[in-house]
Amino acid sequence: MTLRNIAIIAHVDHGKTTLVDCLMRSSGTFRENQAVQAQALDTGDLERERGITILAKCTSVEWRDVHINIVDTPGHADFGGEVERVLSMVDGCLLLVDAAEGPMPQTKFVLTKVLTLGLRPIVVINKVDRPDARVNEVLNEIFDLFAALDADEHQLDFPVLYASAKQGWAGSTPDDRDNGVDAIFAMIREHVPAPVVEPGAPFRMLATTLESDPYLGRLLTGRIESGRIRLNETVKAVSRDGRIIETARISKLLAFRGLERTALEEAVAGDIVAVAGLAKATVADTLCDPARVEPLAARPIDPPTLAVTFTINDSPLAGLEGDKVTSRMIRDRLTREAEGNVAIRISDTDDATAFEVAGRGELQIGVLIETMRREGFELSVSRPRVVFREDEKPDRSWSPSRKSSSTWTRRIPALWWRSWAPAAAS
């Protein structure tokens, strides 16, 4: 069976998760009489309450002779770290754009990452059934955005589909509404390349996401880059610098099939799977056959831009709402969060009871605080502050007697770092 790996990317509330629901229904993943909640992949309480995707999630569908692994990604910029790391698992993507709003800030962010990786997006203009839809203007805005981001000729010649994920149809024109979403499946098969892998080489897989299961322990998800892996085989976990972290046996091998995880006896190169049995390996580590201990390159993640200080609750009302109040408990919880969330950075402070938590934005920090509160933690949080970087730039002023360049130090907010850095390098 032909294999395709894709991600669905867009600005927040442009219809990614709703489209995934539509793709699963159309492919027969659900029974016709099966009751499935809307936005089925948004399984977390906060995701359903806030109506946004917070964590990237994997699923898969089968359409005719094609097996398609789909990664649903968050749409808010604060959770951009989720998007950056999962793009290493896919070979193409669907870029969703609202037919009324057009390209938005997060559209530009995710498209920048996709174009940098050399992927060719399939543009889906969603919600064309809206009364305020402006399809032609939005298509021109999308093309201008591609051009502004220095897309090459191949990427500028992107295929376009028009859809209404809520109504369950997509077509090559806004009026083509008779064949469900088969046009999306056909476009994926035609324009997304099969994964480039080494089926005959020893097993290697880059861990992309990490989660904890109460029965299986740590679950590492990634795409198998080479070889094959069987249940109960021994693998080594290697860090990015080539250091061997641990040697362990694969106790569970899981594939994503619809909303369920299916146990496998064997998985081959190109497929996206989750493995259990490792106690120390984490995101960006390489799982490999003991005969080929060689790490895979992990893509860099943009640094945090905002920081707050977490400390124990020392108010007169401490201990009334939670049972996890000590600094040791807070430290352990933040350490676990940093293991699976590469966009979060945890640092010690001069105060042994306080910890600096740096992330992408206020929403990401707020979700972490609310999650910990529901888990029974009590803590105090400082006001947010901008994260700065120290940068050394050579003094380029001319002096006839100067034999070496002196340097000066400038504090630059990390939020503006990317826009300033190209000018500084020129």
C-alpha cells in the first residue's frame, strides 16, 4: 500500500481539526452510525473548553490504495514549538486559510517553517461557504505571502483546493461540492511524495513527541527513517551529540489508526509509530539498532520570548486548595513538562524555592499554570517579562591604526531577534 505522511497547518480557528474529522469520516474510519464528538482529536479538557488545539496529535486514514498518516498541529503562535518538531515527520502539508480572514500571523509562521524545509504545501481555502468569503482576494494574498517568504518556483506553483470542512466537501472550484473530500485525498496522493527512507539499513528513528501513559510509561513518537523494528527488540537511545543514553527493549509498538492506537508486531521505514519501554530517552534523541549508533539531525527550535517565575505559595491561604505545595514537587512537575515540551525552558534561580519558566507567550504559560492547578499544585507566579539575549557585534568603524575589531554588547529582546539578526549579519 502507498504511504503518505502529511501535516495540517493553519492559523488558529481556520478549521484544521474539523477537516481531520471530515477526512476520517469520508475514509470510513468511523461507522456511519458511530457517535463521534466534533473536533475528535482535541481530547484534552483545556482544548475542548478553549476550542483550540494545544498538542500536536497523529492519526491515519486509508483511502483506496493510499495509507495517509496525518498530524494535526496547533494554530496559536504560543504553541509553535509543536509545529516545528512534527514537521520533521512529514513529507508534505495542507495549508488551510480562512476564505474570509485570509492569511494571518500564524499562517506566515508555519509557512516559513514549511518552505525552509523544502516542502511543497497544498493550499486549501476553507470556509468558502461563508457569506463574507472573498475567495479570489484571499488566493492573491496567499500567493503574495509565498513570494514574500522567498518560495522557489516549484513551491510558488502550489495546488489549490476550495473546501468547507464543516459541510464536508472540497473541490477544485468553489462550486465543486458533489464528491465529498475525495479531491483532497487525490491531491495528497498526487502531490505529496512518498517518504524517503532506507528500508534495508539498520533501524533508526528520531523521537519527536513524548507523552506518559499510566500503563505503558513513557511513549516516544516519531517516523522510522530506516530499517524496521519488531516488538521486544533491543535498541539504543542516542543523544544529539552522540552520547548513548540507555539500552532498552521495546515493550510496546503502537500505530495510529483513526482515534485508536493499534498494537503492532513490526513496523517498517516511513511509518509513524509510538514505542514504549525506554525510561530516559526524550524528544530529539535517536532510537537506533545497536549495530548503527549514529544520531539523526534534530531541527532547531525557536527560543522562548517570555519568562515568569514559579515559586511556592507563601500566602496566608496556602494549602487550602491544593495538596502539592512544596518546591520539590513543583520542580519535578516542571522538569517533566520540559522533557516533552521543547518550547519550554526551566531554569533555577538564586532562590531555591523559585524557578524561571520561559516559553513562547502568555497563553502557553497560562495553559501550564491551569494544568498544574487542576493537578492539585499550589504556586505563586510573577508578572511576565521579556527574555533578552546578549549579542556581540564587531565594531565596523574605520580606524587606520586599528589592527583588530573591538566588540560591543547589546541586549536584544528575543521576540525581535529573528527580525534583527539578518541585518546584523550583513
